[in-house]
Amino acid sequence: MAVAADGFLQWLQGEIEQKGVQDVVKMRGFAPTDALIQAFHDSDLYLFCSIWDEPFSGGLLEALATGLPTIATTAGGTPEAIVSGENGLLVQPDDAQA
């Protein structure tokens, strides 16, 4: 798994180390647009696991625009962009078995 983000990286890095998954989670940090688009094309799946009711995610739209298969939670405005089973898969927030 690769993580491209810059907002809460220190907290996330701590979680990765605490859970001992450093060998499968790669922290990329901030990615300029060209690199981010290339990362989408190089990926097999986009996972958007928001638990907050944020209105909408730019990253989600970018992933969908590249045609990357997407799994996301039903939190916030995400169901406005994803029709489960058509252009992605929606799951309930905090459902680890999903």
C-alpha cells in the first residue's frame, strides 16, 4: 500500500509503526499532480476509508477520473460520486470486515 498525503503524516507514521506494517505500507508524502496521476495509473485499487462526513474528496474524484477501481465508505458526500457496483464499491465506515 502507498500513502500519498501531507496533512497528518506524523500521526499516521506512528500508527503504521505501532501496528508493525512498515513492510507493506509506503509513505510517499506530498505528491505533485503529475506524480499523483502516475501513482493512480500504477495502482490496482484506490481505498478511500473516510470516517468523517466531509463534503467531498478531491483525491476520490482524481482516482475515479483515471478509471482506478475504488472502494470507499458511505461517509459524507462520497455516495454522490460512487454508485456501488458500477464505478466502485461502498462500505459502511468502521466496518473492518467489509
